[in-house]
Amino acid sequence: MMRRWLAPWVLASVAALGLAQEARAGGFEVPDMGARALGRGAANVVGVEDGTAIHYNPGALAKMRGTTVLYNHGFMWQHTQFSRATLSERWGDDAGTSFDPVSAQNNLFPILGTLVVTSDFGLDNWTFAAGVYGPNGFGKQKYPSYGPQAFMMTELDVLLAYYTVGAAWKWRDVFGIGAVVQYADLIQLNYGVLSDSAVTPGLSPVPDAESTQLVTTIELKDRAAATAQLGAWYRPHQRLELGVSTRFVPVYFKPKGGVSVDKETLVTEEIKVGMDLTLPVIVRGGIRYIHDTGTREWFDIELDAVYESWSMLKSFDLDVNGQLNGQDLQELSIAKNWKDTVSVRLGGDVHPLPPYLTLRTGAFFETAAAPENFSSIDFPSFRRFGVGGGFTAGAKGIYATVGYMHVFQEDRTISEEFGKVFGQRPLRPCPDNCDGLSGVPGNAGTFKTGYDLLTIGIDIRFRELLADRRAKKEAAKPQPAAASQPAKHGA
């Protein structure tokens, strides 16, 4: 009997290990992962009903019975356009130089695969889970090497996966608590930016491949970090449910690697680089109304709030060792000065034809992590609003889910005086060698950003899938013969 439960568990776990090599995700997330969650406007802390509970609320795993396998695959279209401001009079001969708007050369990103397997192993109150996924973000961006945006970024390529195991316990159908531990694997972090290798004072505000400027690409990785999450849910009434979860351990990465430049003859000593990168504590909470008449559930509405402590990220501080053109490189710092974010999410499901069809919709609002004067194209976490919709359809243990969301972001216009994302000078840092400036204000201009997200998923529920087969086996068993009745004799 145990082998029957273990087979899908082992197969899915092995598949998860292979899937991790494709779990691309970029930087800092856009709400949020999973086809069902997208359709609900990312309101999925209390009402999560599939394997994505390892991300939203580990306590909700306890509500899942039997053995299940969930696979989701998502796509993201990023719409980012930067129009650099015309150079002001402070730039002398370059004053009045204007620039054409620039957009990423690849705006479609097949985000990641999420694979999770859960099983109760025949136990009444316990559920266990294993899976792998990456955060929801745009992990591969490419801009012109000497384009008008180049002082902010030229390219980004991030490969990050969370390998996850967890367990949850419930008391009846009233209360549940669970936890997951995660091995965080920063397989790759490549970040390119245009820097100036000049050793003489002064700044060159116009990107120019024939000048002392060069494209510097930082190539880092950290294959050994960890984090953990806790979650719980409580159903005090048939129509009311509460939930809370937290990633209470920040993800502390210490990636190390090297640096490549597009003018290799300038490298006179191999360049090594390291930095600290911390991903934040996250707290999620929500309340859910379930319209349950006792015979069936008709619909639910969920309201969630999510807090993320992004203020711990002040800058990308790079410890650099090596030489360009025979001179020692200096430490570099890419300022961020991010703020904590709060998002509010509202969404729900409607069941017009249970269990064959479920419809859903929802929306969210999130505050900005990036202050206006630190706006950049690498991780444009501006004030945003998203609207989603989707459906689940299927029967007899196999269900397909489609979720779509459009994310609107505010437009931002930054002046030269206000901008705080400056070009880098690795040999003669600013401001001492830059006429008192902190570098070329690379983010002076107008940002227009937004996202479209589409996720498709398949959910296999083995208890339901095998129910007919078990029923047929029971029906095929020989029935015991009826006991013979003793003959009756007259007096």
C-alpha cells in the first residue's frame, strides 16, 4: 500500500531536481507566482488549494488530501521604455544632445517552471511537500551596449531556484500549521553596466564606444544559501477563514565571481569581485469569506495584505580586485536606497459547474520599492496596480488552470538634478575627479513600464484519479455466499 503512495512522490521529486536548471527568475518579484494566484489578483494566502502553498502559506498544505502533482509554467512580457533627458548646459560642448527612446531588445521572458508534489502518505492530519520554483520576475534583459540607458544597465541575466521541502499538520478542518525550509541557489547573476576607465578628471555624458568607456559585466554566483517559512490557517466558522505566513529568515547571498569587459586588452590583471545581496523578510496575512450552503461551495472572496522589508537593500556594493590598464580598480557601489513595500490584494473564485469549471478574478495594488530619484531599468519596482483573471477546468483528478494578469506601473520623469543613479568610474572614482558631481546621472529621463503575465498549469490529484479504478476493484471482488436457512418442519 505504501508503494502506491510513494511512486508519484518519488517520480515528481526526481523531476523537480531536473527542472531547477530551467527555473529562471529575475531580481525582485512582480506579484505573483502560480496560475491560480494570477487569476485571483495574487490573493492566495488563505484560499491556496494547490502546491503553491509552499510559497504562499505552508500551513495550507494540511488541507490537501491524498497525493498531488502540480506543474506551472509562466511567461512574462515586460514593457519598459526609457527616454533619456536632453543634456543640460552643465555639459558644455555636449549640452543640448538628445537621445532616441530605448527599449529592451527581448521583451518576452519564459519565466520559470514550478513543480510541487504533496502527499499525506495515508495519514489523517499530516501533509508533506517537495518542490522547486523561482521568484516571479524578468530575469533576462538586454539593451544596446552604448545606448542612452547604458550608465544604468546594459544587460541582466539571473538564474535563481528555491529547492523546498515542508510539512503541515491540521486539527480537524479548523486549524492548520506548517513550515518549509528552502535551499536558495543563485546559479547565475550577470549584470552589465557602462563604466568609464578614464584616469583624468571630468565626465563624458554621451555613451561612446570609441572613448575610454567600456561595458563592464559582473558575473557572480552563490550556490549555498537558505531560508525558511512558517504558515497557519484558522476556520472559526463555516464561511470564514483566516491565514498568515512569513518568510522569517532573509536570504543572505554572498555571490563571488569575475568581471568581463568588451575591451579585453585593457585588463592587465584578472578581475575578481564579490558582494552581499539580501532578499527580504516577507509577511502575508488575509481573510476569506466562503459562500458555502452546506451542500456546495458557490464562491469565495479573499482580502490579503503583504509586507516586504526591501529597505535592507541600500546599494549593490562590489568589492573589486584587479587592474585595468595597469591600474588598481576601486570598489564600486550602485545605489538603490529601496523602501519597504506593502501590497493589498483582493480576489476570489466562482464555481458555476463544480468540480468541472471554476472561474476567478482579482486585483492588487503595491507601493514602490524604488524611490523616484533612484529609478532604474534593472528592477523597476514602481507603484503598481494589477488586474487578473483565469479559470480551472477538468475532471476525474486532472485539472488545467490558466491565469493572466496585466500590471500597470506609474510613469516617472527624473531630472538631472534629481537623479541618483550615477555612472561608474572604477579607476578614478567621483566626486573628487568629477568636478564635484557623483558621476553621470544615468537615470535622468522618462520611464514607462508595465508587465503582462500568463501562466498555464496542470494539477493531478491521484486520490480522485484512481477512485474509479478502486471502485471497480471493489465491485469485482467475489461476494460472500448468503448463509443457508435451515429447513422448517411441521409439527
